[in-house]
Amino acid sequence: MTDDSTSQDALVIERRFDAPVELIWQMWTIPEHFKAWYGPDGATIPVAKLDVRVGGTRLVCLEISSPQGAMQMWFTGEYREVIENQRLVYTESISDENGNVASASDAGGPEGHPTTTEVRVELEDLGGHTRMIMTHTGIPGDSPGALGWAMALDKLATHVAALGEQ
Amino acid sequence: MTTATDEDRLNETFAALANSTRRAILARLAQGEATVNELAEPFELTLPAISKHIKVLEQAGLVVQGKRAQFRPCSLDAAPLEEISTWAEQYRPVWEARFDRMDDYVTQLVRTQRRDRRTR
């Protein structure tokens, strides 16, 4: 049952939590809990709309404070699999505050780069403890949307690497 | 296990790159060193504004400014970029830090729930 494990570029992180599986499930599905841990350091989550059902939409705002002032980034996506306390799969794309996915031309990234990513969360009940496996993959293809600055960054890194080889 | 420091640095790198002018400056420097004046040329920006962008890039460790003469040419340091060269790996420190916070948060919740149950 390893669907779509053919993707070359995936991030897999496994963790064990000293908490029941129901609580870990809530970390991903209840906005109040999700906001408490999701933002990277120096970031807050002012908005998290999580319509947790297959086909349901999510909209998350990440606000990063930098020396240049606050920067908001919006992400939207769709829930693909929802099996309570076991398995959650959703997609993620950079969007605007209304959930309109950023167009590929806005990003100016190379073709063939994943523009939408998928986050898969698998939970295993270990009797009061929980094993969690999170897989973050790129979805190949030309779906609209973009990873924005991440793509620009890749382009630049590739360019720099090529120069280093000369 | 210097993840906090690593993440701080990564945040700084991303913040530095989250600006099209700064990315353009880096792209220019990828072709060779340049003075602040040369870097300012393609932009409709004042020298102090360009200098500010260069300072941000310098703090992120992406640009090194020379000390010699009054020209102080800038050059690129690609090391921070190499660390985040594949898009999936670039998210690792972000997710690891998130799950550290999730761990702290659930531990706190479990403790509170147990206390509530006892006092009920």
C-alpha cells in the first residue's frame, strides 16, 4: 500500500509521541491545535481553515516577521484521504488570501518542477503512545500554482552549482 | 544537534531570498564579483537602498564584501544555498522544528488533562 512512492524527491520524518493517537490526530485537524505548533520559528499562523473531509479545502496563512516587516504567505490545498486517527493526506500550493493558487508565471520557476506538494501523515496507535510518519512529496506535472520563492531559489542554486563546476 | 542554530540560519537565508531585488543581485554575483555601484545599475534604486539589500545578504552569509580599497567589491558565497539545494530537504529543519513544538505542546496538554481529571 505504498501509493505513489515513485517520487524521487520526498522528505520522510518519523516521530514517536508520548500521547494518545486521538490527540495527535487533533494536532493536524483542529485549527486551535494546528496553529500552536505549525509555524516555523519567528512565524505565526493567523489563519487556519481546515475543512477536514475528502475533497475539503484548507487555507493556511503563515506570517513571518523579518527585519523588513511582516510577510504573509498563504497556502491552499485539498484533503485527499481522511481516515480518522490513522491517515491524512492533503495537497499544498502557494496561493493568495482567497485561496487562488499562484499562477506558474508568477513564480517564474523552471518547468517540470513540482508546483503542488503533498503531505501524508500516517499514525499508529501504540497504546497511549503514537508513531507518526510524515511524508512530504512534490507532485510532478504542470498543475497550476507554484512554490514561488522556493523555485527561484532552486534555479539560483542550480546556476551557482553549475558555475562552481566550471 | 545544533538544529536551533541551523534553523535560525535557514530562516535568515529564506528571509534574504524572499525578495526579487536580492535574488537579482545574487544572480548578478553568480557571474562574478561586482561593486555596489555596478550592482545598483540595473535597478531604479538609490545606492543606500542597494547597500541595505547587500547588508541583508551579507548577514545571511550569501554575500561577502571585500575590504580592499574604496570599491569593496561584493562576491557570492554559495554555501548556504547548497544546504537547501533540493526542495524536499530544505523543508527538513522546518518540519523537525514543528514536530519538536508539537511534542512540547501535546506533552503540556496531556499533563493538563491528567491534572484536570484528578481534580474533577
